[in-house]
Amino acid sequence: MKKIRNIITAFALAALIIPMDLFSQVYKFSGGPSGGTFQYYASAISTIAKKNNIRVLASSSEGSIENIKLCNSGKSSFGIAYSGNVYEGLHGKLNQDKSKYEYVRALGFLYGAPGQLIVKKGSKIKSLKDLAGKKVGVGNAGSGAAVNAELMFKNLGIWDKIKVEHLGYREAADAFKNNQLDAFWVFAGFPNASVLEVALQEDIQLLDIWKELEKSGFFGENPYFQKVVIPAKTYSGQNKSVTSFQDATLWIASKDTPDDVVYKLLKNIYSKEGLAAMVEVHKSATEMSISGGIKGIVTPLHPGATKFWKEMGVLK
């Protein structure tokens, strides 16, 4: 019995002496709704990470706002969120949520997330205000898409007049095809898989919304949004380019995610091979680059990210 106790003690001491391999841990990465661009990115980064011996588990979520909360609490190590949401969360300015999410750290810029409002071609809906009294899919509750839709429609004074449906992109696309929605809102990189699918089965059009929102003062109140043009032929049957607005989509992390894990992941993802793999997964990843790595970031960087971007000469 004494010999067994000595063996157990020896193993216990060895466990204290031998440091735990950080890269043997599993790091949860919260992406977004099924069919959305967030989930493509989370899965792609997870795959590249595993090839480089870092165990990252991609997990679906409601989107930007939920990812901020999960990373802030440490329930997720990584996530994807809009820069505007991260900024508002840091300062306690999220819509209907004045909590401060101060433990979220930015890692890098992924792509611009443009707002896309889809209606059926030939519809009498020619402007955002025409959506009053209509059924509109705005994204999952808790998603950045839904938050920005509410922000936009409240600015125009029609939020309470719209029949809001909180549906993910794929569910909204199905409802739209079945005439259960008059329009649906996507806040993601284009081309979006769910919109592509709808466009192959229905004649659609995207609303040109920039001028209407600019006239209402929307961009003066929300200066982190940027103008973006969605080119003609992005979707089947879309014959004209439209002007909308976008936010920067960021890769984020919990402040407690180990610095060396963050550093190694950034080094792998923003390598020549990593960037090429990201573009294969989603066309919007062509926006990712070393030189534009911290574009749109207005909140604190993770220390591991600071080290990486300094080495790359992006940060001084």
C-alpha cells in the first residue's frame, strides 16, 4: 500500500513539474447561423488550425452579439463579430443592453459585411419605407444582422410598423420562397449562400438603400458604417449594381485565450497558404491581407495579435 501511495505521489509531482501543453486544449470558436458567412469562416479557421496542431472546434451561434457575450464570459475562446457591435458592447451602448462587454479582444479584419435587402422582382417595394406593414426576415434574435436592422428601421421610424420575423438566413430564404416573407435582410459578405440559392429559384432584386439612409441622418449617428457597392450579377437576375452600407467583420477572442495560441493562429491564417485556403472557402476572404489586417478595428487588440501585427510591420 505504501508503495502504491509513493507511485501516486510521484505522478502528482510530475504533473506539477511538467507544464501543460496549451495546444492540446480544445478552443471553442463561435461562428454564426447555418448558411451564413460567419459559419464558413469559423469552420475554415478551425480546419486550418487543426492542420497546425491547434484544436479549434467551430460551433454555430446566433451571430455577432451572442459571440461578443460568449467571448466576454470566456465560454468561447474565439468568435466573429461586427466592429460596430464590439465597440458598442465595450461602451455599454448595445441596443436594449447597457452591459459593458470589456473582455473581448480583436484579432484581425476578415471582410466587409454589407447589408443586403432582398425583395422579389416586380414587387411594389422600392424603398425601405415601403416595408411598413410587410413581413421581413431580419436575422436571428441576438445576431448583428437583427441589431443593425432594428437600428436602421428605427432611424426611419418604421420598426414598429414592420412585421418582424427573427429567422436565420437559410430559414428566411425558405420562407421567402414560400411567400411567407415579403423581404429578408442579410448582413454578411456577398455572395451569400442563402441568397444565391433563392436567386436560382426566384426572380429577385436588391434594394439600393444608401441614399435613403444618408438622407435620414443614419450615418451621422453611426459613423463606423461605410459605403459599399454590390456589383451587378452578384446574384442571378441582379442586373444592376446597388449601393448599401457595411461594417467591418472581425475575428475576436476572449481576453483569457492564451497569447501564444492567438499568435500562432494568426501566423497560420494570414500566411500565403492560409489566405489561399480561406478564399477557397468563401470569396469574400479576398479582402483579407497583411496590410489590411487591422482595418476597421476601433477596440483593444489581444496581446497575441499585437505581437503578430507588430512583427508584420502593421503596428508600430
